[in-house]
Amino acid sequence: MSRASAHLHSPVDLREELREGREVVLANALMLGEIPAPSGQEEARVRFLAGRFSQSSLQDISIDEEGNVQAIVPGQTGQHNILVTARTDTHLPIDPDQRRITINVGPDHLLGPGLADNTLGLSILASLPELLKRLGIALDANLILLGHVKSLGSCDQTGLRFFLEHFPRPIHAGLVVEGISLGRLNHFCNGMVQAEITCRVHQDPAQRWEASENAIIIMHRTIRRILEIPIPQEPRTSVIIGSVRAGRTFNRPPEMALLRLEIRSEEPGRARDLRFEIARILDEISAETASECSIEFPALRKPGGIPFSHPFVTAAREALLELGVKPVVGPSYSDLSTLVSRDIPALTVGLTTVTNLNEPGEQIEIEPIFSGLAQVLALLERMDGLLDQLENGGQRIEKSPGLRPGLL
């Protein structure tokens, strides 16, 4: 019997049953949260996750050459494969002398760095095999569980890209699990470019010009010129100034300034055009100020995804509404984009609410986690049942209109 005709659990019933197994999720969140994991240094978390998979007697547990950890929950028929993935790294840098992180447990919250982004998502991955067994949920499809490494910043999804390029089985659907925020539902990606701009001054007295003595002045001029670029309102496009770093003291003009920004656009090719326009501005400012302005692009994303009318999106929205949670539908710029680039129909969902995101005092609420997790389990059941229908109907991922290879 296919999952489409079998009994599907109510998300509300799942939430009640999951509350009884809260110790499984919270224990994994606490233990994973105490392991530092900046990008490129996730080995301890990966080993912990592999140990959890081994305790659940999963199949094909392995750590690949890039450092990703993966395992398979075998399906009843195994005709399809659903990838459930969470990144293992966190945004916050860790003191090299700090081997453990302190997680504080309150009656209704957990407090500690990196919990929402994305320790909680990883703890759900570690907990899924035990929770599926407790709830008696058996899917037809195989579940491929993946903790991927080197996701953030300039690492630019290295681990996930490596996995998708080398995994020997076809992936028929994907679900990205992140801690933030409950109600989040991403089914498409906009075009995105992350840029790092560096301005350095010349100290040669023969080339000295008033502004060239201070990299902050040059960077200010650069930002002003970037903000003067005409940005269309439709299709939606934006340039986000993320951070500026320069100088160390009161009375010494800095020789270098660093600007990080992100370009986002729904229109294919628009982010690429803005990238070239910013590079042209930098060449002009370098010549005018006798300085050296350069630009690098740590991350690039192409637009694409599945439509709002896709059965996966409908199933996710219905599950959230049954749980009394308002779906917040919008684009993603992280892991989902890598699945989209491989033509895998996929979603990103969130699990709970958070305060002080990406700060040392990051705090996640416990009660919403059960709604977030009920959403995940209900959605997996429904995706499992829909795969045959989608395959027979020939419905595949739909990219944004006009998208052509190489356009960003």
C-alpha cells in the first residue's frame, strides 16, 4: 500500500506524542550544543552524530572525504530516496582554548551560542531514527540523513555540494531542517551574490592624496556610490550592507577597510549585472584615490525552486495550519539553493522561536519545538506518499522563468 492511501498521522496528534519523548531531542541538543563547531572544524559533532546513527542500527553509516556524516533509514519499498539534511557548523567563532560550550537549561528554554543556527536542526537529525521507531512511522522511501560540513561564509556549502556530486543513489526529494524559525517555509531561492570589498591605501608620499591616507574615507565613498545604483522594485532586488571593519585606534588612519555585502534578486541575471557594476565602481575609485580596491565573491546562488502550487508546499502549509502556526513563505539563500541547483524538489522548514540570534546569549524556546518536529514528521509522511504521484505525473522542479545557465 502506498503512503498516499495509508493512514497519515495528524500533526496535532504527533505533537502530543512528541512531548512524551522530549528527553530524546533535548538530550541531543544539549550534547551537540556543547561541542564547538566553526566551519571547517566540525569533526567532533560529526563523530557524535555517527555514534547516534550507530546506536539506532542505521544502514550505510559513513563519513565521506569532505567530512559529511550520512546514514540511511531503509524504507519499506526503497523505490525513492528522501534527503533530510542539517548543517553541522555554527556562525560563532570559538576561542581555541574553549573545548566545551556551556548550555543553560531553563524550564521553558535552552540558552547558549549557536543553538538555533543550527544545533537544534542537527539534534533533530540525530533524534529522527528513535522518534520514527517510537511513533511507529515506517515510510516507503529510504530516508537519507545527512549532517553536512563547511556550509557557512566562504565555505559556501562545500560539504553539501560534495555529497550531492558523489552520492551514488538518486535523490527524489529534500528537506532542510533549521532551528529558526517555526512557521518558516522556503520553497524557492532568489539569485544571490555575497561580496567582500577591500580598500587599501598607498603610503608612498609621491602618490599621497588626502583621502588615500584613510581607508575609511575611501570605503565611505565606495558605499555611497553603491547605494546610488538604481535598484528595481519589481522584480524585487536589494543590496544589503552587512558589515564594515577598519581601524584599531583613535589617532592612526587605517590602511585597510573591509566591507561585506549581499546582492539579492528575483530576476535572473540581475545580481550578476550588479556585481559587474560594483566592480566597475571600484576600478574608478581606485584610480581617483590612488588606492587599491578589490572585490571577491565568497558565495553565488542562482534563482529557482518549486512553485507555490507544488504538492510539497501545499502539504507543508496544511501541516503548519493544523498546528495553529501561520506559514511564513519566502525565499532561501542557504542549503536549499544547493538542492535547487541539482533539480531536487525540496523545502526548508524551521523548528522554534529564538531571541538574541547569533549572539553568545542565544535562546531557543522548548515548547514550539514539538510543533516544529510534528511538522517535519507529518511532512515526511506526505512527501513519501506524493513521490509516486509526482513521478507518474512527470512534475519536476520548476526554475524561475528565463533562467539560463551562467546567469546570476
